[in-house]
Amino acid sequence: MSVEAHEIIPMPLPDPVGREESIPEAARRKLSSPWASGLVILITILWTVPTFGLLVTSLRPAEQAQNSGWWTIVTDPAMTLSNYSEVLTGGSVIPNGIAPYFFNSFAIAIPAAIFPLVIATMAAYAIAWVPFKGATFIFFTIFALQVIPLQMSLLPLLQMFNKGWSLGPIPIFPDMNKPGTEQSLFVGTYVPLWIAHTMFALPLAIFLMHNFINQLPRELFEAARVDGASHFLIFRKLVLPLSVPAIASIAIFQFLWVWNDLLVALTFAGGTPDVAPITAYLANIKGTYGAQLHLITAGAFIAIIVPLIVFFSLQRFFVRGLLAGSVKG
Amino acid sequence: MGELASGLVKIGTGLAAVAIVLGLLLLIFFIGARAKGRAQGPVAIIVFLGPAVLLLLYGLIVPAFRTTVGSFQNANGKNFVGFANYSWIFTAPGNSTFLINTVLWIVLVPLISTGIGLMLALLLDRMRRESISKSLIFMPMAISFVGAGIIWGLVYEYRDPSQVQVGLLSQVAMWLGIDNPPNWILWQPMNSFLLMIIMIWIQVGFAMVVLSAAIKAIPGDVVEAAELDGAIGWKLFSRVTIPMIRGTLIVVLTTIMIAVLKIFDIVRTMTNGNFGTQVVANEMYAQAFVQFDVGRGSALAVVLFVAVIPLIAYNVTQLRKERTIR
């Protein structure tokens, strides 16, 4: 089976947790060996230990966390939640807590996961089912836009939000300064982050949604059109409900992508507690308070717990979205 | 509790923005639905496609054009300087560090990640109870690069050998009889490889899951027929399994390569590009947003863009080919 994006949404992949019978049972038994199992268990441990070490360190008192290895918890089992309360609200060491950034991450990621999916589903419907000249051209152009790394867009977009754009004398994006100041209206708001994440997500989201919507049965649309339903009605009553599984998969992946993003956040949010997400805060305290292992680890665990909950509870969706979205950039 | 209240306000802001945008769209839908007869098609196209086209135009097409122009301009974008920024990238003393590192990253990380991922996929295919292992190895994929940087920063934590060790790697080295483990993050040129391990840690799960799906999709009768012909073990692997999943293997390799090419967060979090660990994507960020040299930053972005094109083009043709074969 290929990982071709076309197939990922419509065709559910084998559940990563369950298994499909492909090699006959007898053959598998013959091939399985304690040696292979041992190797897998060894790699599993190797892969899990670093994260486990982070969790243990975040639960140890400052003294133990900074002056002994986390594995010594076996002989010195002191544990505390005080690191979490200090890093959440701020304390004597790190004055500003992580809590505002944690909420910023939600405030950024929820709209930034929904906007591109809604807009992409609309565009995909138009390309697939509203007949017009140039539909194929638009589809392939959008597909080709995936090659543009977001690094190409950062500087011009930042300039657009801060100073506007004009083509010679013709303004193509107005200079939206606060009245009487040099400062853009967008500074200190989530708006540039929502817009930037939506823009960067669109090529892939449109491509994947098109592949899904394109495969819906033609009779469905023809019957609706014959009954006199407008495109808008068809979209709301037919396309949206039928697309929910595809939208969910891509939206979950997009949510995690935005939650984990640092580059877009640093560019468009700066580091202020008003809008910067948790990744920006973590990168910042890693540089400034790197020696405060008990607090850094607690902060990092707060940041990764949300993706981990999403990952373990929605693994099936996550895998589909990931396979589809892994070429995103 | 003030924190919680202001936090809820923030989430409320996000939800309100969603409600406003969806409400606006619904309103436009109702207006659009009033179009009658021949106007229906064009109105629908404008309403459905308009937002996406505008966002792509402003978000990708115009910026890509502007960045390309900017790459031929000086630091503040006032004068044209020809290819000066590009010749700076490839000839300035000191820049060979990030160029060589980037090449090492895009060669080693995809190969090693895919290699380990393939091995795991093969081993797991023979095991009955694979679920827990698979989930745990796949888990790093959900963790941000910054989070991964902190997780591995703890592993690489350095303490003087005379003191109690805090970092796992130093402790393991001492248990193995290396009495004087180096300060890992400062240990050139090995520190670049230690940063690559973080990326490998993240990408192995991706390779494993995708390749595992490909291996499971090999028809059972193909395997049985090969076994009847005496193909077992290495022969089965090299003559049957690998050719059957070749396309997927290449997609996994190139996909990781594209991700690695743009790697920024890990290097920035771990070393900020110091100690000989710089890579192109982080240099681009540093030039554009720390040095405020728009010309060099843009030129580095264009280099990334040009480097990504053949990978994606190859990926697409490979997928096309595979599609027509089936």
C-alpha cells in the first residue's frame, strides 16, 4: 500500500494498534523469535526513557532534580507537585508563569485548525462539483503551492501585517495602523497567527479535501441539483455532513501542528504573554533558566501533555492526518 | 484565579473568532443562495473559491515573489545587489559550517530513521503483541521539537565528572567505564550528531507506521509463494519485501528529508546554532529576524525552496508511477 495522500482520507488505514492478517498465522509463528521480541522491547525502552526521565524530574523537589539523576528516585523517592504550581503561575525563580501561554496556545490552535478546514472544504467543493473553466488549472496550482516552504513567506507577511503592501501606488493590503500611531492594529493580537497558519495550511488541506469530496457519488449531486437545490444548500446539507471524518482527521493534525509550531509563533507573536504560545515560552525559559531543571521539565510536560492526550485518545485519526499531512511545511 | 479567568477569556476570544467567521460565511451563503438562473454558477465559484484564492495569493504567491526579489537586495531592501547574497551564502568564511551540517542532516537523519523504522516494522510484523511498543515508539511524533529539545537536553545534561551526574548519557558513559565524559553539547563535531538523534527519535515512529502499513498490504499469497520457493529470512526480505514496498520507502525517505531540510526548532532550542551546530533554516531565521538582514534571510529562504523542489517533484512522480502500476 502506498502512502499516497489521495487514499488516506477515504480509505482507513490499518489501525496502528490493531492488526490485519496478511501473513498466514503459521508463518508468523515460525518467524517470530524471542530475539526479535527482545530487540523491539529494547528499542521501546530506549525510545520511552527520555520522556519518562522528563516526567520524573518534573516531579522531584528542586534540590534532587538539580543535583542528582532522575533514576536515583529509586533510592530517594521524594516527590512533589510544587514545580507545577510554580511554573504555572510564576514564583521566586521564574517570575512569569506558563499559564497565560498555555491558554494562548488553545486560543491560537483552535481557530487555526478550524479556519483552514472550512475554507479548504469550500474551495474543494467548488473545484470538484461546480463546473467552470480553469478548475483543473486552479487545482494543480494549489497542489504545486505545497513546494513553497513557509520560510519564503515569513518576511513579506510580517511586513504586510505591520506596514501594509502596495504595488507602486496601488495598495493591495492597507496599512492598518492604530489611529495616530506607528503601530499596526494587529500587534498584540492573535489575528496574524490565525491568518498565517490558515494560509500555510491551505494548499495541503484543499488538496486532501478535494480528493475526498471528488470521490463522493455523482448521483448525489445530480439528484440534488435536479430538485433545485442551490450549491450553498448542497454544501451545507450534503457535503459538510459527509466530510466530517475527513475534516476531523486533517483538523486534528493541523491542531497539533499549530500547537507544536515555534517558527510562525516567534515571527508573528513575539514573546509577550498576551499572544505567544507555550512553545515560545518554553524556548525562552530553556535559554534563560536552563539550570532550573525541575521547572523547565515541569513546563515542558505541561506543553506536551495536550498533544499526548490527543495522540493517545485519537490515535487512529492522528495517524491518518499525519500520513496525509506529513508533507506539510 | 485571575489566571484562569483571563485564560478563559483568551479561549473565549478564539471561539468568538470562529463563531464570527462561520457566521459571516453563513450570511454570505444566504445572500449567495438568492442568486437565480445563470448567475448561480459564477456566484458559487466566487463565494466558495474566493477566500482560498485570496489567502493563497496573499500568503504564498505574493510573498514567494517578494522573497525572491528581496534575495537580490541589500540588508534593508533598498538597493539591488545582484547575486551578492547568494555568493555570501556559499563563499563567506564560516558559512561552510551550516552548509555542511545541513547536508549531513539531510543524508543521515532520513537514512537512519527509515532504517530503524523499517527494521521495527519488520520485527513488529512478526509479533503478536505489538500495540504498546508501536504506540510508545510513535509517541515522540506528537511532541513538539521544543519539547523534544528539553527532553533530550536533560539526557545530555553535563556535570563535572567529580560530581553526581544528572544527565543520563554521562551517567551511562561512566557506568560503562568512561571516567571523563565530554560536555556533550559543546563537543564538536559530535554535538551535531547528538542533535540529529533528537530528530531521529521523532521520525522513526513515522517511518515505522507508514512502512508497517505497506508491509501488511503485501498479499499473503505472494509471501507464501516465495516461501514455497525457498525464500526465507534475508532472501525473502531482499527479493520480496523490499521490492514490494519500494515506493513507500522512497516516499518516507523524501518526506523526512523535506522535514529535516526545514529543521529549525531543535537547533534553536538546543544550541541556537552555536558550537558548530548551525543549519540553513536556523541561519535563515537568525539573518532575517535577529540580524535584520532581509537580503541574506531571503536568499537563504530561496535556497531552501530550491532544495525542496526536486524532493517534492520526485515524490510526486514516484506516487504517480505507483498509482498507474496498480
